[in-house]
Amino acid sequence: MSRLYIILIIFLSSCAQFVPPTGGEKDINGPKIMETFPKNNSKNFNQKTLELSFDELIDVSSLKQEIIITPQQKGTFSVKQKNKTVKLIFEEKFEDSTTYTFNFRNGIKDLTEKNPGKNLKLVFSTGPVIDSLKLEGKIIDINSKLPEYEATVALYKKDTINILKRKPSYFIKTDSSGNYKFENLKSDKYFIMAFSDKNQNLIFDQKNEKIGFDPDSVILNKNTEQKTIEIYPANFTKNRIRKSTSREKEFIIQTDKPFLSATINFDTIPNLAYSFKQNNINIYKLDEKILDTLNSQIILTDSLLRKDTLFQKIYFSKPTKTSKYKIQNLTIQSNIKNGEEKTSNLKYKIDFDTPITKYDSSGIVFKTDTISSEIPKIKWLNKFSLEIEINTKAKKQTELIFKPNTFINFRGDTNTLVSIKNQILQQNETAKLQGKTEETKGTKIAQLVNTDNGKILDQKIFTDKFTFVDIIPGTYIIKIIFDDNKNGIWDPGSLLDKKMPEKIIISKEQIKIKANFEIKDMLIK
């Protein structure tokens, strides 16, 4: 081989670029149905196997989780897939004279790009008639009025006994707009209910799921648009003790569900203090002489003012030679945060996680930007909470100071320096809002809610009109609760009694409040 030939080969090799062939535009379309067995809208079908063929290779790994079959078929089914075909093989025979709808949702995708097929559905009847009635509507959250996505909407036939333990005759999921649409329904009388089926068992589980319903039966003899259903949390189960933990100076009780307040009665009158939060109760040993086990009666009140009475033996672990406690910094929590804008009427609520056994009043200092000295009223609510109240003459700013070692808890923990500074707004820097509802009779509760953090800043009970004053500039909504039983709180409905929850309405848009601003006769509907 000549030297010139070798050089030419090396030159051509170094210049060559190997580029893979382009595959064109990315596939964004899902698989399409080419053929089904039975054919769509078939009648008198009596087999236990369904078969669907598509125009491309498919992935059915999520089919069982996605598919919705109405009415629900008894037993289970297996999925067999090969290339472009999938078979659904059922254990049980389909009910006679029944129209079945198979909604595959996102359960069938193309194999390469995982694009789901759109609007994949199969309808057939085991009798001579295809049921064709439609029922559609919307599900929203009662408090936010926002659409409820993936809520289960269930239809029960009129003769269904104990709905709380029965699966529905028909069910469907809401879309991202909270809308649902039943198709191919049989003419009949139904009870309709919606719930957030978190565990996907098609049964309303009261502990963790929201619910809503129409107290009246739906008589379906034509295509119907159902009125909007609002769903809400409604845990009516009895509260129970889930767990208890004994320590040297603390006994902890955890309950099944949160509660609003707790009262504990002991069989003797020991020096015990207790606190509660969410679903926890902490009982503290403040007297070293307490050695015996104590019987206690615990009365829990939930947000609906329902009471549960529980019984628990209280005992504390014996100290060990190795147990040595390290002094820690005491946590102080205030309802008024550092840096918040406030008006002249200040009411601090100071909370501690553990009982305070000693405190130095001289360690609480209140400062203002004025020359005059101001002394707030200090009141202990219990061993865990302190209230500090003052109508200040400050023009611009106040500062509440807790000096180091002002508070000491039962373990000897003490606080570091705490400072809460607040800008004080004068009357011409705040706003006033007056409003009403279309219904001028009956007791109602108006709540002024900050949209930034969801906190209720003020609340008024009224019949005709409500007025909020000294509103700090910001963005708010007004929430109205129709307090039918006049107990000062919102009450949910009762599924068993077909009783609807108390009505809630909110302002349609956020309300932007400016300084020295007044809004009159705002209509909330």
C-alpha cells in the first residue's frame, strides 16, 4: 500500500461525522382504539373477557388504578397485554340487563412516550337496552368555594341500606374544575353523595375524608344537571386514646383526632398541671411527693361542642441514676408577632409549652416612642398562658421586652432576651368596612380573613349588618356563617339524618383595604 494512499484514508476518517438519523417530530398523541370486543354500544353481551386493540404498542401498567367501571363489577379482574392488544378477564359474570361503562382515563399509554389515550371508553349492555341518561354537576369545598379535584361522586339506589358501609351503584371522579358527568345511567331514584375517597375504597371513612350530599333523592327520568354540592370535613367518630407515654415528670396522651379543649378530673387533688394542643395532652408532675398511680377522667370537647369522656391511669416513671436533665432555653410564643402592624388596642397572649413555676414581673418591660410611661395589665390565665393588655398612646412604635430569666418552668428552664416590636397605626391609617347579606333575618357570623395567612383577624355576630373598624391595610375576604342554632360556631350536617351543614358564603373577590378608607353596604352573596 502506497504512503499516499494511507495518508488519504487517515484524512478522510478525521473529517467524517457520524450523525444518527433523525426521527422526526416527537410523538405527542396517545394510542387510539382500532377494535373492541364487544363492540361499543353492544347489547346482550354475556362474556367475561373484554379485548381492545390499538394503533400502536401500549403500556397498561397503571390500568387497574385508573379504570372506572360503572356500575361496579363484582369480583376482581386480570389484565393481559400483548403488543397492541389488552384483555380484561373478569372472575364474575356481569349482571343481567345492565349497561356497563368502562372509562379507562389515563390507564392506557403508548409504550415509547407514555402519552395516555384520550377519552378511551367502552359501553355495552348485558340486556336488550343501552341505558342513556346523563347526570352532571359540580363539587366544591364549602369553605374556600374552590373546585374539588378527584372527589368521588357516588350514586346509591333508593333501597340501599346503610350507605356508610355500602359501595355505590355508580361512581365517578371530578375533574380539575370540580365537574363530573355520569352517562349511560338507568332511569331510577338515586341518593347522591360526594366524598374525598383518600383510600380509594369507595366507602366514606369519617376520620379523614370530606363529605357532601343532597338531602333529596334524584329522580332520574331525563338528562339532569344537579345543583352544586359542597363538601366539608365531618368526623363524627368517638375520640379515643391512641397512645400514652410515661416519663419522670411528664405523662403524654395522644388521641385519635384533634379536639378543641380538654378538662381533666383526678380522683385526688394533686399538684398536677396539664396542657393540650391538637390531639395531645401533656400532664406534668410539679410535686415530688406524688408517687402513686392516679385515676383520671378526661372530657374532650371538639370544634362542634360535642363531648367525649375518656378514662386513663396517670403514673410517672421512677428516676434513674443515669437520668440527668440539661437546662434548655424556654420557648415563648406570642399571638402578636414581631414586626406586625397593630392598632393602639394591644392584647398579647403569651404561651409556654411547659408550666411556669416562677416568674419575675420586673422582667416584663413595655416601651413606646412617647415620653410618658405606660404600664400594661398583666394577667396569668393558667400556668401556661399569660395575657398582657394595654391601650397605648404610642404614635409610631411599641416594644414588649422579656428580660433574660423572667420565666422559669418546672424543670428549671429559663428564657433568653425576647423583644416584640410593633408599628402602631393611628385612626387615619386604618380603615372601616360595613356589609350585609341578602338575608336580613337570623343570626350570622361575619369573619374578616387575611388572605395572606388565612388568619381570622376579627369576628362579628349580626342579623342585619356587620361593621369592622380599625382594619390594617391589606387584602381580605369576608366569610359569613349562617348560625342557625345560635351556638357561635359552624355546624356540619348529618348524613344519617339527611341534615345539611350550616350555610357558608364568602366575598366573591379579595377586598383590598387602604389607609383611611371606608367601605359601606358591601353585599356578600
